[in-house]
Amino acid sequence: MCLAIPAQVKSVGELNMAEVDIMGVTRHVSLDLVPDAVVGDHVLVHAGFAIQVVDEQFARETMELIEQIEFIDSAEG
Amino acid sequence: MDLDVFRDPALARRLIDRITATATRPMTLMEVCGTHTVAIAKNGLRDVLPDSVRLLSGPGCPVCVTSNADIDTAIEFARQPGVTVATFGDMMKVPGSRSSLSREKADGHDVRVIYSPLDALALAEREPERHIVFIGVGFETTAPLIAAAIKRAHAAGLGNFSVFSAHKTVPAALGALVNDPEVAVEGLILPGHVSAIIGLAPYRFLAEEYRVPSVITGFEPVDVLQGVWMLVSQLAEGRAAVEIGYTRSVPEEGNPTARAMIEEVFEPADAEWRGIGVIPSTGLAIREEYATFDALLRVPVSPEPPVEIAGCQCGEVLRGVVLPYECRLFGTACVPEHPVGPCMVSSEGSCAAYYRYTDYGTA
Ligand code: SF4
């Protein structure tokens, strides 16, 4: 039940409602909980509300970190 | 954003090798969150981890930990004349002491499944002659949006909408769990989306007081394996810290706007958890300022005393003391089509996840 799906903000309308794209499907969600989200941002959507902005920079850093693990390994071995 | 990389088998393999090399002694971890339980079962992650790493499932399915007393109360709302119960779908089939919401609906009571609390508000606007009671079940991921819905109802002057708040908050329940001598868990895979709201600080006591390594983890296979790797590393190094693996969605401070929303509408209250019992201050009661939206005050009901479901070990399953397939009813009397207990009903229940995605269901 705590499932939240990534979506991208397409436009922001009245009453803090936004149009978002979830894997090609347009939905209307509330931005009440992420007032700083802007068009183009990736957000996590849970039960009709965006609950967090997803940070692409951190997504990339996580990947690099995991890739480095192996780098250290092969350097050792 | 491209999330495929978090499903990359090559990256997963690297992590598995690393985990295998690091976990040189048996290590028992618990995934707290039902969404993790499903992700782990669906992707067969238990099978690819080395034998030294044991993953138990925990109390993180909000529907499953809802007490029979609360389910009975929700059912009682549905029986009141003029009342429409609006609920997330997961709650429909959950058996209370004597009935379920879906049985009440079949009996002609007005119960509607909705996707968002905003749908419940729209329902209240569309049908002013009915009183809409929304069944608020969920953790910190869900509570802020119910709070936001109550604030929206308040701003719109909506008089025929109220919420039965059966919400629960997670961190103190984890304290109760790791403190339980029957529960032998050495590390916690912390829920990603609860943490997206509450951040890292509320979990610090787990490492500081109880010395239990804890990692906030995402839901793709690579995320889960990364979380496991971070935990086995801490255990191998003899460290205990609370760390974030799921950095793309969980800033250290969580979501302060959402937390302020919870604070404004709710106040802490004691809550009864199935299998664990009453844990002080892990419930959320509606504050006096918003009392007109409190279903318990608007539509007083008095359900009969709750009775436990005979033979169901859901309570022990939720504490990781009994594995789903160790329950005598698992896969025989209790299957998803006719579930005996809530752990088999909810799509995120441990019994349902084991039944659907592992061969224990057929073994
Ligand atoms: S298998 Fe069914 S009866 Fe057994 S613990 Fe799970 S939900 Fe309860």
C-alpha cells in the first residue's frame, strides 16, 4: 500500500492540481505535498498525490557507486 | 527518467557476488515493508541470495496490521443508514470478527472502492445527501494525503465527508519488534516510501539504542540488493548505522511539507497492531480543530467486541516469528481466493506474496 510510482509533471493547473505522465498515461494528481515541484520534474505518485521529487543526480550517483564496487573488487583480485 | 538500469541483471549480479563475499556467517534481515515483500518475492530475490542471508518479512502491510476491532468499526460504518463507505481496494476482503466490507457491499450496503482520497471528496460533492466515511488505513506514506484531503474538505466547507483514522506510524513499532526476544532480526530493510516522508532521523534510535543496522531501501531489484549489501557490510564490519540506499527518492530530511500536514491535522494516539499489541503513540487521531471530519464523532458506532480468527497465525507472521508456509492453513484452507486472514488478503500481505510468487504455494 506504500507503493508510489514515478511520474513526470507536464503542467500545473488550478488548486495545486497537476497533469503528470505515468509511463505514457496522463493522470491528474495533487501537488499539495510537493509545492516546489515544477514542470519537467520527476515525482513519486501515491494515491493521487505527488509525495516526493525524484533526484536524477542521486540516481546516477547510486549507479556509479555500485559500478565502483566491482572496480574495487577487480583491482583487488 | 530511465529506471531500467535499476533492473539491470549485470548490476544485480555484481551486488549478489559482493553480498556472498561479505556475508561469511549467517545473517538474518527483515524487510519491514509489504511493498518490499512483494518486490522480493516477485523477483525471486530470496533464491539468488547466498544461504547465509535470511530475509524475514515484517509488519509493513498496513491492511494486515489493522486490528480486528478497527475492521469491525469500518464495517459498522457501512451499516449506518445514509452512510457511504469509501475505501482503498485492499481493505474490501479483509475479514473482521464477523464480516468484511465486501460482504457488507454484497448485502446491499454502500461501499465504494476508490483510488485516491480526492475521489472520496469528489463523491461527497456529487452526492450531498449521503455522508461519506473514508477508511483511512496506511502509514506515513498515506497519512499526509489524507490530511491534505481533510484540509481540502475544510477549505471547501464540505459537510458530508469524514475520515475514520486507523493510520499507523512505523518507527516505534520497529523498536517494539527488535526489542521482542522472540524476534531474531539483525538488520532492517527500511521502507522506502514511508521514509520519503519521515526521512532518516526517526530511525536513529534503532542503531543508537538497539545496535541494529538499518538501511532505507528502494523497490527495484538492484535497489533491494544494494540495501542488503549495505546491511551485510555493516554487520561484517561490526557497525550499526541508519543509512539511505534509496537516495534518489529519500532526502535525509524526508518531506517536511508532508510532515507538517500530518502534524496539523492529526495528533499521536495509541494504536493496536495485529500480532504486536498496543504501541503507544503509533496511531494518528484527528485533532479537535478538525473534529467535524472525524468519523468516530460524526457517525457514532459501537461494534461488538472483536474476536480473533481461529487458526490464523497472521500475527506471528507479521513479527517474522512464523513463516507464511509454516501456518497450517496456508495453501489449503487459506488461499487468496478465499482468505482466512488479512495476510492472505492484501496484495502486500506476506502470505499472499509467498503464495503467489514462490513455489511454497504449491509445495
Ligand atoms: S496462511 Fe492464512 S490463516 Fe495462515 S497466517 Fe496467513 S493469512 Fe492467516
